[in-house]
Amino acid sequence: MSDPILELKDVAMHFPVSGFGRSKQVVHAMDQVSFSLQRGEILALVGESGSGKTTTAKVIAKLHQPTSGEIIFNGENIYQRKTNKRDLGYRKNVQMIFQDPFGALNPTHTIRSILERPFLIHKLASREQVEAKIKEVLVQVGLEPPEQFIDKFPHELSGGQLQRVNIARAISVDPILLLADEPTSMLDVSIRMIIMNMIKKFRDEEGISYLYITHNLAGARYIADRIAVMYAGMMMEIGPAEEVIQKAYHPYTKLLRSAAPQPEKGFQESELTAKGDIPSLVNPPTGCRFHTRCPQADAECKELIPELREIKPGHQVRCLKV
Ligand SMILES: Nc1ncnc2c1ncn2[C@@H]1O[C@H](COP(=O)(O)OP(=O)(O)OP(=O)(O)O)[C@@H](O)[C@H]1O
Ligand SMILES: [Mg+2]
């Protein structure tokens, strides 16, 4: 564990509260978020709705500039790079796959024109070469024969086929890191496993690293080397996937585990609807953010923000009681 491709150091992302008046209030979408991702590793990021997962992916993708903290990619602070305006090199190396396969694709463009753009923008193929390249990448994502798909429009394909096109677009530029934001949650259960296996295949064959965001603990366990658990903008537990699921040291991870009683049973819906609500991120709870829902919380937990502490090699937990 010594060759990180990505490191987040104490990253905070605070969004101004919209509305009238000059409110100084902010939404604490991320606070004190630190973790690293190794080359060729799949790290699953799990947590309930509103916990800050997408925001985490977006600050890494440079879609939001964080309020504070550092993001190091390939040894370089991405917000201090001296680059051209659009930072094409970074945008080639770090690709994002979104939840809604249809929404991510321009409905007026054919698959050909959707897939030729990245090749041309990043100068990875000439006009003459590009058709062959597109067909190659369609085959890589299992859309065969490619002639059957290349001149179709997005509405002529199924959700699963569209997500394959999104993956094709992302991998076509030989990325180093893929940020996959719930890439299977809008797909039929039957296709989810196929997409997850495809993601694993690109890790195994191309060495691509993934931040894989999911609501589904079973999916996280299946796909990931490590699991990171986020709650109300903070990382609560991070460690080897099997250990996080089996041991669930943090009371919040335990709660998630009990909301998804049999993650070993495959990929039925096990949405993370644990008891209680995520607290307001405008006025987050004092002390541990989870204390308002935690069965183990005492007076100390209301006062002190626990550190994310290593409890065994490679396994960190943010809890005063562990
Ligand atoms: N652009 C924005 N402006 C203001 N607030 C935002 C913005 N983006 C996200 N937020 C807020 O930040 C918090 C975290 O949102 P985020 O989308 O990261 O959660 P999530 O874990 O991805 O949730 P979900 O599982 O529903 O996708 C939420 O309170 C959300 O309302
Ligand atoms: Mg999200």
C-alpha cells in the first residue's frame, strides 16, 4: 500500500446556502475527508443519500473546487497545476461515469459522434483512424457487432447498452482513474452484475483505479478491495472490504450492515435506509456527526469530534468508543 495514485488530505467542501439575503450559511458537504487510492485499486464509497459521495467524486473530477484541503493525483496537487484553461491532460486521465446512462449522453448525437469526440479532442486518433478505434472500444464493452450500434441514437438503446457506451467513452482515452457514481443503480438487476464485472475487467486488464460509489453494500463487497463509509460529510470507517462488512467497527457501519442483512446473498436491493435521518449539513451536530443517531453515544460524543484513527493496519475508524 505504498503507491497511491490519488490522495485527499483534509478536504472540505462547503456550498453557500442559496436563497435570498446574504446568508453566510454553508452546507458542509465534506469535512476532514482524507483517504488514498492505490494504483489498480477499487475503493467503494458507501453512505446514505446526502452523505457527500457525489461531492467527493466531483471535487476529484475538478467539477467543484474544494473549500480547503489538498488533492494529490499522481504526485501533483491538482489545484496547483500550471495548465491550460481546460486542463485537458487531467480530464483525460480522470474520467467519470454517472448514474443516469441516458442523461449523460447527448440525445441528438449518434453513438459514433459521441465516441469520436474524446479521440479527437485528446488527439488519440486521426480522422482516418477514428472509426476503427470506435469499433474497437464498442467491442471492448460488449456491444457487438459494432456496426449494429455505431449509427444508433441513445434512445434506440437499452439502459444497459447506454451504460456500456458511457463506459466505452470513459475508457477510450486510456484513463488512470475512473470515478463511477452509482453506475448500476438505474439498471435492471440482471445487467448490474455484467457492468460490475466489466469494471473489474478493466481494472485487471488495464490497471485502471476506481472510486466506485454505491448505495449497495453487497455490490461494494463484491467489487471493491476496500470500502469507505461516509456519513454527513465525514469519513467514518475505511478498510479492507471484507473486514468492513464482517466487523463493522463503527456504529454507523453496523447500522448500515443491519439495514442490509445479507449482503452475501447477492444483489437484491439493500438500500441504505437505516433508522433516523441524516442531520442538517447546514448546522451539523457538534462532536461526532453520528451521535444523534448512535446507540452508543454519550456526553463525550456530543463534545468531541473523533479522529479517523487506525485501529489495525490499513483500517481506520472515526469513533471514540472503538
Ligand atoms: N452544488 C451544490 N450546491 C449546494 N449544495 C450541494 C451541491 N451539491 C451537493 N450539495 C449538498 O451537499 C450534500 C451532499 O450531497 P451529495 O450529492 O454529495 O450526496 P450523495 O452522498 O451523493 O447523495 P445521493 O446518494 O443521494 O447521491 C447534500 O446536502 C447536498 O444537498
Ligand atoms: Mg450522489
